[in-house]
Amino acid sequence: MNNNSNPDLEMLSVPISYSVDAYISEDYARAERDKLWRKVWLQAGREEDIPHVGDFITFEIKDDSVILLRTAADQISAYHNACPHRGRKLIDVPAGARNAKGHRKQFVCGFHGWRFDKDGNNTHIPHVEDWQGVLTPECTSLSKVNVGTWGGWIWINLDPDCDSLESFLDPVPDMLTPFELQNMRYRWRKWGVFNCNWKVAMEAFNETYHVQTTHPEFNQYGAFRGWAKSHGLHSNIGYERPKDMDANQAAKLRISDSAADPRIATAEMQNYTWTKANTNTTETLVKAANRLVDELPEGTPGDKVLQHWLASARADDAARGVIWPSVDPEHVGKSGTAWQVFPNFQIGHAVNNMLCYSARPYGDDPNKCIFEAAVYELFPKDGVPETEWEFCPPTEEAWCYVLSQDFSNMEAVQQGMKSAGFRGPQPNPYMERSTANLHNNLAKYMGTGKPQIIKK
């Protein structure tokens, strides 16, 4: 699918609505396997998940399981996790685990002992002579999966005839490559099975319209009115900023723009974010914010507070061996706070940390999904924490207070969409354009559910 133009841009800027089938229909959920998930590039893991030759992880999407294998220092290969003999999975996912992982010099099928090397070639078939010489490398090797890397992530596409990863992601790399996301590492990563469709889960985070109501504690720190823009398959969101403010104020590392003293309010907002959200900031940023009242005189205008805070935190990190990329503030502002990569991945980026969400189906049940979130950060080389994917129920205790506020909406939205009185979603044309863009693109793949303009 060509991602270089968006003929629907005008339609997405006006009020639209669309069917709830994408959320609640079992037929729609089943059709997604062939029409969507087997046709798009999907984020399947991080390069650092498999640092050594022979390291592997698996990725599961609907009925498909894929092995991601480090085959050389600079090469990753991907194979369907199915023995070409009788279809038995070569790697089983341990009960209760998100995925399998490990290290192998070869893969041996646990059913009949067929063996495969790291390049997917069959190296041994017991009693091969019984096939009367008809077996060929083509029919006995592992089926390959298209694989690529960008941003530190490993991407796969199950369609043998797919467009390139570069073409699919455009324009995301142009906007986010300056942030050097490949250098960040997990601070924490969690996953769970939630009682909502995967789209409901993603749409809980792809707009700023909900902040005022879902997260009322942030209102004391200023206005969080934001925008959303469509970019072909993908979209991005960000905050509006006063004309006299640094462009960073439109992105994630922003100060409080309330009427209060910006030195004090920014410190309070950073401490709240660190303790109650555990995302979108770092310990270095919090400490630098707490010093603002001592380092700047009362009455310092907000733009100067923002610039001093970021410069101070950048210097603190540099002193411990953590080097932030230098990104022009205008580019930072244009990039916004997060990018929605079609269909199911969100990158909430900054120069020193990021928060990413993804969601995928839980079998064919339209009312459940596998939801994941991970916080990344720049660390010193000798200070990267050891993390694993942690299974967590959607509670404040398991995640954090702010995310639990978002989770409280998910199941309620899923249930509300089934109401006989619900007429269909009506996303805000300015602040929720990412949601409209998602469904406009889903309709192109699924052949149904195209948004319709709401007329007076």
C-alpha cells in the first residue's frame, strides 16, 4: 500500500463516524488475520533482545508464530515457527510467558527429529530414504519471513510480496531517527490480557483529548490541549504551545504552563509524573526540576525555565556518560509527543526516554487483547538494568496510578460499544484525528468500515 500520499486528508479534518464492527464483530476479528496481520509490517522485538549469534525470541500474532534469530553480528533472520514435515512448532512458548527466548546452534523438531541450521536449511531427516528421493531443500527448509530493523526494533511482515519496511514506515523514520531511539534500553516492560479489543487499547493513548477528564490531577499544571495529524498510514500527536514558548513545549519534555511559578509547578509536575505515572520522565529530569527554584530567580519566564531545565538535565546526564542526541527544537515540536505506527504500535518519544504501547488480538475474541507497554531510557553502558516482560493485571498496584486511570476506560468502552443505543464513534476531528486515520486505513485493508462524514 502506497504510504506517500493521503487523499483522505480533507475528509479526516471534518467530523466523521464509523461502524463498531471493528471492535465487537467476531467475523471482523477473524478476517483480520488474512486481511491485516498477514499484510503489514509489525514490531516484533528489540535488537538487544538477541545480542549474540544464536540468540532467538518468538513473536506470536493470531495463528502465526515467528522465530527471530540472530544469524550474524549484523544480521537477523526470521522463520515461521513450523516444521515443514508435519507442522509442529519448533519452539514452544512456556506457559504464562509472553514469548519464548533462548540460544540455539540448531533447531530440532520435538516430534520426529528433523533438524535445521541457523540459515533455515534442513540438516537431518531420520530415514530420509523412505521419501524415495523426492525431498528437496526447497520443501524441507524453514519458511522465511520478511524481516527488517529500524529504531532498534525488529520488524516482520508475513506477506512474501510486501513493500519494503522503509516504504511502509515513511515518514516516521524521517521524523524520529534524529532521536536515536536505537540507543535507548528498557527501564521496565509489562504485558497483560485486557478485556477490550486491541483498537480500544491503542485508542486509549493516541490522543490528548482525554487528559483533562481521565487525568484531572494534571490540570493544575496547565492546559493539555493537543493536536493530531495524519501522515498516510501513520499519525502523530502533540500539544499546542504559546507563541512565546520554546518549541519543546509542544512535545513531551515540557514545563508547567499554569499561572503558578513555572519553577515550582514544573518540579511538582515532574515529581507527580515520576511517582504516579512512572513514565515520560527520568530521575535526572526530576532532580533538575527540583533545583529550578534554587537556580533561577522568582519571576523567570516560562521559556527560560524550560531551556534552563533541559540544559541542566542534559549536562547532568553527560557527566555520567549519558549523551542526549541534539535535535532542533522546531523539529522536536513538529514531531510531537508520540507517533502511531499502523496498525498497532505507538512510540512516545523524547531525546532521553520513550514510552511505547502495542496491542494485538487475543485469539479470535474481539473483546480481549494482549496489551503491552514499555518505558525506555538512555543509560550509561555499565548501568543498563536487567528487565524481563512481566505479566500484570490491569490494576494500579501492578502498573501505576496514571495508567490505571486509562485502563479504567478500556473495558467500559468495549462494553458501551455493544449498547443498542450507541450510534458509533464520533472522534474529535482536531484532537482525535489519529483514531479517524486508523479506521480509514483499516477500511482499506479490511474492505469494510470506511468512516463516513457526519452531515448537519
